[in-house]
Amino acid sequence: MEESGNRVRLELHASKLKGSKFGKSAPFAVVILLSSDPRDAPVILGRTKAVPGTLNPHWTEVFQIDYEIGQETRVNIGVYDELSKKEGVNKPMGSAVFEIGDVLGARGNTKAKKLRQGGTLFARVTEYKATTDDIIAIKLQGKGLANTERAWGVSNPFFEISARIQIAGSLVWHPVFRSEIVQSNLNPIWPEYLVPLERLLGDANNMNSPILVSVYHLSKKGGCKPMGSFETSVKDILTEDLSSPKLFTLMRKNKPRGEIYVVEAMLGGKDRLNDADECASLGQPDGVVGQSHRMPSDGLHSSSTSQVPSPYAVHGNFANDQILDSKSSLTSNLTDDDSCVEISLGDLPPPIAPPMMKPSFLDYISGSCELKLSIAIDFTGSNGDPRQPGTLHYVHPNGQLNDYEKAITAVGSIIAKYDSTKMHAVFGFGAKFEGEVRHCFQISNSLYLNGVAGVIDAYRSFFRRGITMSGPTVFAECIDYVAALARTELEIAERSNSQAYQILLILTDGAVTDIQQTRKSLENARDAPLSVVIVGIGGADFSAMKFLDEFQESVAGGRDICTFVEFSCFVDNRSALSKATLCQIPKQLVDYFYGKGILPFFSTEGGSNYAASDPDDCDIDLNLRIDTSGRMSFVNYQGAVFDDTKYDTASSLARRSKGYPSSLRLSSSQSAQGHVSDAPLRSSTSTTNALFYVQVPEGGYSGMQLQVENPATRQILLVTVPENVGPGDRFGIPLNLYHVQAPHDFNPGMQLCVHHPITRQMLLVTIPGGVQPGGWFSIPL
């Protein structure tokens, strides 16, 4: 089984935090990896340094986290105001929980959440790539800086280095390092710092990457004031001679504000860190590293060009005059005294150009590649009568999902993170209608359904269409159709500098009837941006599907696109099912695009404004203790554990679906089943006042939508829990309401002919104003 894991890095910033009334806030963030197993404690990954004088902090620390598609990884970010570092007094400013997959699938790999106490927290997740393990030793000195402190005070300067990164199509300066503060000094000498080179390279990932050096003053009142800045590059600040510092003019509002000398900016490898015992404290002052450990200047340039290749660049072969003669020699600095040793190349062949660097799955996801989900559902007769309990398509009245629905929600909820539209194409096969067995048909009036909730709704509604569940089990037509759909969607996406990759989820209860036909369809689909995942539902013989999975892996010269899993192996573990079904998707996606010579795009969406989501139930403030030495521990971690093994229920799906458009018809798939009371109906002389009662299920709340059956008309109704009504309470619904769905292409004031549910008489009703296409409205009987 292919590895689907990556290591990602998490970066944080916040805006408009609610801080101290006296303007001396110093926010810092604590990152906690939440546990998905109730038996395990959450893990404190670390904290940032406090950023004094601002309520809009950009923290420069990064946190490395293991990520695997199909498995939810959640982190709790707590923001605190460091009121007194000596006394260990910290005031909570808010917290939020981010799921790594949600952030990766968001525009610009960035997601924003509002904090309950005020302000917004931003999380950015990118793939961690150790293109170089070099460390750059930086030492700066200021001279004649302009004083920005009022009255008789003197500025307290510190400097900040920012790299250029791309967020949603916009290149922005992103702080990657911040120095200590030098108190009351306009000629500051900062200590030497060790900074990972890859942080400075930015998204361009080469030595010519621009960097911005900014100097700020921390005022006595706690605010930060800019003192000036200058733009340069990593290559330009590198120093070869410590006796000749490089000079840069600090500018602010087009006026010089002092001078900054780069006293030292030299490269070193991991051995530099090991010698300095600095592995755990990157970015801290380095006062123990001797100059004898630095690389000689000649070696510096070769390191900067050979160890930091530009990603995805296709390097051409060397020109003839650049090919080294086999009898020539090279010189290399091998000793501390820079003595040279001649090395003979002998009969070694000339060097060849390095191959193109192979992109990763996250490179494509970060570069505007979206995952599209199509679903094919088995409606053959072997599934049993869906009205009978115990059959595979049976809809449980208590809100529990059947195995088909569990597989749809487990896989669909993961793929939806990487699809901005969240519209899924859904097909059926094996049903008979209009006198013919169909092997590829829509289950709804629309091919594309809105989110997982829309899929479940259409799936449940399909059984009310009067179809006959038949056979045989053939899904080759669905594979052929989705393969063509995948090619078309990629062509459309490429016109807007984006990409699309299709995943076909086939849910079936039995062995495929025609193996050869299915094999041929899969072979033809190898040339499409498509992966096929087959999930076996129930206890039938699935050896044929296992054969298809093994066949895909064994055939030489073709791309593996097929994965088969049995749902029964994961009936009690949602996370394990999603991991098993999606584990090969990253490799299959990369193999397709890379095999076609298609490289990742950069995002072309402009702007850097993000819609911040409101706090939810997961965003809790963990009870954390931070002592005067900075050590952190939990007082308790109640609420810091989530169980990703449990499948959704109708009520949990309803809570997550509240953001769907009002035109989406909710059903018990995304709302809890209401219990119709057995109490006698409250009668009245007028039938318009006749009521039946609905009991709110456990976990219900005001505004929640419930699906119930009208005992008079036998129609399934969608009702809303009134205000001030909670779990276990009952509320009345008029018996004489009948729900009608408007067509998708109706005109305002249009009249519809509908049958009376009891008398079967034809009624003429007018669609009221405000009803959306495909929306529902009620009529009195």
C-alpha cells in the first residue's frame, strides 16, 4: 500500500485581537495537537514568542505536523496575552480549532476563524520540504537610526525579516524571523542569530528570493512604530569577508532613516547547529559558535547553487563549452586553512543535467488542483427491499445511517475539503424503470448534488420514484461516463489556470457480473485524470473486486487507478475506512499529472481577504498552566479529544449542514428523525386546527429541521423545531399541510397540478412568492 502521508508546517497570525486597555498587549500562541483516541492525551507542540505592542501579530515560528489524507488532524490554537513574563501571568485572548485538511483545501491554504473574545485567527498550512538543511548565521548592526520615541526617550529597536510568499494569487511579505529588542539605542548591535535558510527563500525557493528587512521601535506605552526598511535578496546579503560588512540604507516614506550593516550572513550546515548545541533553539542568539566552523567563501557559492534547486525546473544539458574535460581538475576547500587539493577526474563521464524535480500531491493541491467526487450506487435487487429493516438500503427511523450512507459520508466529507464547489455527480446502476434495466442513470433531477447532505437527500428520495431494483451488477458504464467527465472537467479547469482530478466512488453489494468489460473500462480510464474506489457493502462474495484491485497493480506499463475495500472491515471505524479508500489517491494523482508532463499551477485567485467562520462547539479554551520558566502543562484537557472512529448520524450531519443554501431540501439524512407521538390528536370543530405532535430527539435544538410522516396524508414532512423547545419536548403540526416541490424551471406565479394525497383529486395550486427553483412550499388541504 502506498504511503499517503506528508509533513506539513503550520504558520499563524491574528488580527484585531481584544487586548489590554493600556495598549501593552504581547500576544503569543500555543499549538496543541488534539487526540483522536479518548485514551490518549493531547500533545502540546509548542508556543510562539510573544509579539509586544500589537493586536495584529504575525508569529514567525512554524510547527511541523504529520498529515495523511483520509485522517482528520485537528489542532487547538490558544492565544494568550503575556501580561507578566516574570510572574507567568497570561490572559486568554481566545482559541480556535483547525482541521489540517480543511486548511489545505481552503483558498491560499489559509483558513480564518473568529475568536469569541474578539479578533480573527488565521492558520496557513503548506508542505514541509527540506530542500536545504543549511543555516544562515546573521548578525546586523544599526547606525544613526532616526529616533521615533517621543519626549526625551530613545527608541528600542528590533528587526524583522520577511520573505515573499504567494497567498491566493497575491505575493505578500510574510515575517519569518524577529530579533530581540535592544533597549534605548540608536546604534544597536544585535547578537548573531541562526536562521534556517529555507525560511528565507520563500515560495521562489532560490537564492535570488527577495527579502524585506524592517526595523521597529517598541515604545514605552507598548505600541510598535516602524523605523524604516530595505529590500534585498538572500544572495545579496551573504558576506564573504567579515572585515567588510555590507551597508544598506534604512528608508521610510522615501527618506533615509539610518544605516544597517550586515556584519555577517554566512551559510553553514547541520554540523553548525550540532557544534553550537542549537538544534532546539533556531533563531536564538548564538554566542558560542567559533568562526572556524564556517564554510570557506568559495564553498559558500557552490552550496547556494547546488543545494537549493528551483522546484519543477527542467534543466537543459550543459553546452559543449561547459562540459568538463576528463583530464581537467577541480579544486575544493577541504581544510580550515583554505589549502587546495587537486582532484583528477580520470575517465569519469561528463556530468548530466539533473532530472525535473517530481512534484508532490500537496504541490498540486496547493496549486489550484481540486478533487472532484462522483458516486455510483448499486440499486440491484440483491440489496433487498429498502422498506424492510435489516436490508442494505433501509432508512433507519432513529437517525442512524445505513452502510451505504456511512460510506458516502466518510469518503465524501474528506474529498469535499478539496473541492470549492462541493458539487458531486451521483449515479445509480442496476435499477429498472420505464421497462428497461439501467446501468448508469441520475438519481435526481440534477446530475450534480450539493454536498454530502444533498447526496444523502437525493439517495433517500430516489426510493419514492417507483423504481424496481433489478440486476445484473454492471458498473462499466459508470466508469466510462465518469472517465469522459474527468477529461472534460480537466480541460475546463485548465482554461482558468487550475486543475481537476476525479475520484469515482462505487458502492456495491455484490460481485461484478462482467469482469472483462469492467477490466476494459478501467484500462481505458487509465488515460483520464481519474481514480476508482470500490467499496463492497454487505456480506457478499467480493473476490471479483479483489481481483480487479490486484489486476491493476500487476499489469505492467499502466497506471494503477483502482482500489477495493470491504466496508465490513471498517464497520466501526469511520477514519479507518476513509484512510483505506483514499490512501492511494495521492500517488495516483501525481502519477497521472507528472506522467503527462503537467506541473502544478500557482493559484490565480486574487486578493487576500478570507471569510472568517464563526466559532463552533470545538473552539474551547483548554485549561493550560504556563509557569515562569515557560513550561506548559494541562490542568485538565476535557474537550481536547475527538473521536474520529464514529460515523455521522442524521442529527450530526444536520448540524454541519446548516450553512447550505435554503434551496437545498433537507431530509433525515441531514436532520434528525422526529418522533410522532402516539397521543390522540387534539380535535377541533375545524379541521384546520387538527394537530399531530412531534417529540424533539436527543440532541435537538430550536431551529433544527426534522423529517416526520404526516399520519393523515402519509407524506414525509420537513418541520422546524420552534423557539424554546428542546430535547424531549413536543410541539404540534397541522394535519392539513401538504408539501409541494416547485420545478427547477418555473416562472413567478406559475400554477401546478397536484394530486390530493387522500382523495387523489387534482388540485390547482399557485407557487407563492419567495420560493426558489426546486424549493418546497406548503398548501392547506
